[in-house]
Amino acid sequence: MEENEAKQPAENDSSQPTVRSVGLKFGLISAILSIVFFLVLTLSGQNAFDNKWSWISITFSVVILIFGQKNFKDEGDGFMSYGQGVGIGFWISLTAVVIGGLFTYVYSNIIDPATMEAFYDKQYEQMEMNGMGDEQIEMAIGWTKKLFWPMYVFFGILFGVLIALIVTIFTQKKAPEQRF
């Protein structure tokens, strides 16, 4: 009888959240918020790709990461290692960037291509103001058009992980060491 009891998992084990499940859930929330933010900016005539919106996006990222990590601790055993916290940040970033990026790509290249043209026009103006020649600008815009989306994904995930590396320093809660 003792052998069977030892093989059965405790009731709490089945409800223990995983780093990936929490990251995917909060990544989806982040993607939805990003899409809504993008649509609000775009439909109000703002350039959603303008750097002035970066701080709002970073704030969203930090808040969602904190809520995701809090959820992991609340739904689990109350603890979260540094690695688990960073892992949650990775999964949130990956999910949000892929879903949000896919929506943004479809919207700005198929639904309303003027969105990306406005972005490229703004880049062109900034390069002119920095004294670049027309040939240099055309080459730079060409590279931007080729690399924009891969860089969007790469840097979105990278910045998400960097935010997680910093935030998790403050949000981690190590389990007490068991002494025998």
C-alpha cells in the first residue's frame, strides 16, 4: 500500500504552472494589448513605429512580465527561481512578438500599406537631416525594407529577455534550502 501512495503525485503537483504555460498565457495578453495599442495609434493618424512610443511599450512589457511572474508564484508553490523568471520573460516575449508581429505585418503590408510607407518616409527624412546623400539613403531604405521584420522579431525577443533579466532580479523568490 505504501508503494502505491508513493507513486501517485500530490494533488498540488497537477496544478503547478510551468514556465512555458505562464509565458504563453501572458504573451498572448501582451500581444492583444500591443495590437490594440498599434490600432489606436494607427487609426488616430499616428505613426505606430515612431520611437516616441517606445517607453509605453517598455512599460507594458515590464508590467505584463511582473504580472506573469506573480501568477507563476501565486498559482505554484509561492517560489520562482531567477532562471524561471527569465524563462517566463522569454516565453512572453516570443509569443507577443510572433503574434503581434504577424498582425502588424499583415496590417501594414496588406490591409494598409501606407503605414509602412509612412515609416519609410520618416526614415528618409531623418537620413536627409543627418546629411546622407540620396544614393546612401536609397541603399539604407532598401536594407531596411529587407531586414525590418527579421530584426523586429529578433530585437523584440532580445529586449524582452533583457527586461526579464533585470526585472527578475527583484521579483525572484528562492525556495528555502532543505536541510537534512
